[in-house]
Amino acid sequence: MLLGEPNRTDFDLAFRCFGIPVRVHPGFWAIAALLSLPAGREPLPVLGFALAIFLSILIHEMGHALAFRKCGIQSHIVLYHFGGLAVPDSVSNYVGYGRQYSSGSKIFVTAMGPGVQMLSAILLILFLRGIGKTDGFLTGIVGIPAAWTADPVGSLQDLRKVNGAVLPCYPIQQFPELSQAALGLADKNQDGLITWIELVDYEVELEAAAKFAIPMWKTVEGKSPRLYVPREMLDHFSGTYLEILDRADRGRDKLILWEDVVRGHLQRIRVQNEFLSIFCFGFIQIGLFWAVMNLIPVYPLDGGQIARELFVLSRIPNGVIKSLKLSIACGALTGLIGLRLNMTFIAIMFFLLAYSSYQMLQRMLGRYF
Ligand SMILES: [Zn+2]
């Protein structure tokens, strides 16, 4: 983005990265902290997420800055409350490059930001996949098939699809005392959990003894079940699934509780260190999600800049005005989609961007207000 940069403060963090001066305005940490708070109650996961935001955005701006350098333009990077900026150092330099800094170069400089940011996220995904770990984002949030990544939730969903593999059982404790006694008799393995099979068996037993009472299934009706995998089902599985189930199988007569299956599998496949785990998740989420958002053709996002240059390159008359109209339409549309998906932050941001494009358009058409 090429907007005005924020003033220097005493709390700026300044350093150089590959020879490019970088300045981090305190506003950046404020927004990073705000976005990281949902990551957890402990300081470590929050820090992990904040570091992921910092690195991912720094890589994005480094993409712009290094591309500027390639075009012979020096620049510096500012990270602040709206994200990041790569600012060309001298306007005369910037303008003076004239022919060399053509629309083509501008597209190159603009695209390199989201480009390297996405590439860094993809490299991390591939690395994690290589060591058999999950990023937790692609299948967990985006919904990409589990077989393509090492995500636990997805592969367990496949397991759940197998007929009879995952059944409900009911903790006896949750029933009124009177039912507890009856269910206790039906609970043959005395694990405090009543399964459907145990219920049916007990029903048959009662009928054989000609003791007719209220049907047993009525007792559990409407109660919230826990899930378990019957041990007999182990024969139906092989490979990874068998390994997962076996790991969760505790003791001889116990059921394989679904929560143990999930917990064990998550442990196996997640990055063990909590800080690193949240960092990876955040780095991939920011690197993919924000880079894609940034490519929507809305001013002054990278996508908006690229769209404008494409209009200019294509020599369509009034290209800049058309790119502003496109910006208004895409901003409003993305805002509506954001509302639909309950992404309030995204919705507000894009509505504001659409409105500022509208103002810009009015100014260009000579209507001041
Ligand atoms: Zn950018």
C-alpha cells in the first residue's frame, strides 16, 4: 500500500532486513495483540500468534521492497496498525524512473508482496506435511480433504463414516437415582457408561425373565450421549486408523471413548510445542487468508493497485475511473460476504474501503463535498 506513513515515535522498533530499513510502529503491536488474544489464555500461545503475524507481514513487505530494489528503487518498510507499507524513499526517484518504472514494474512490485507471503506459508505447510504434522488450518478451517494434509479432524471424520464404528453411550451418573439402579444392572462391564448394545441385551434378559417394565431405551431418550468405538470394530480397521484406535484403547473391558481417540490423534499429529504449534497455525492462516484478501481488486489493497495497472495497460478509456468502480463493487460485495460469514472485522474493513473508493471517484469526477 502506498499511503501516508505514521509519524515516528519513541517506541518504534527499527532494524534492517536484507539491507532494507524496517520500522515497527507501536500501533502494530496493539493490533497484533488484539488479533492474537483469541489464540489462548496463556501468554505463550498469544505470543506465538503475534510473532506469526509479525513475520508474515514482514515477509509480505520485504517482497515489495526487494521488488522495488530490483527496479532500482530504494524503499523502507513500516509496520503499523493497518498492517504494513513498503515506501519508496524518494518521490523524485520514484517518478524519475518513468519509463523503467512502468505499469509492468508496478504490477511486479505489487504482486511480489502477497506472492512471497503465500509462498512462505506454502513452504511451511509442505515442511510440516513432510514431518507428518498438521498445520491445523487447511482441513480444520478451510475444509481441504484430510488425505491431502496431515490434519487429524478430517481423517477422523472419515473414520466416523464407517458404519457402526462410532456409537453413542450414556454416562449413568446423569440419570435420576431410580433409573441409575436399573441402568447399573444393565451395565455389564461396570464402567459407568451404558451402551445401546448393553441396553438391548438387558431388555432381552428382562423379557426372558418375564419382567416387563418401561422399555429401557425410554430411559436414555433425550439424554446427551458420549461417543465410543466398540472394541469389536477394531477388526474392521488397518493402518493409520487401527493405530489411532489402538492408542486410545485403555484396558480390557473399557470402551474406546471417542474423546480419547481425538485427543490421542491430535497429540500424535500436532506440533508438540504449544508455542510452535500456534505459530505455525497463525503463520499459515495469515499467509494464505490475508494474502488472498489483499488480492481482491479494492483500493488501496495490492489487488486494487494491480487492477488499476491492468486497466492502464489495456488502454481502455477512463481506466482509472473504471478501476475505482470495480473497487467499489468488489469492496461492497466482499463486505456483504463477510457479513454473511459472520466475519464482522472483514465486513467493516471492506465497506470502509468501498466507501473511500467512492469518495476518490467523486473527487476524480470533480465532485467535491
Ligand atoms: Zn502489499
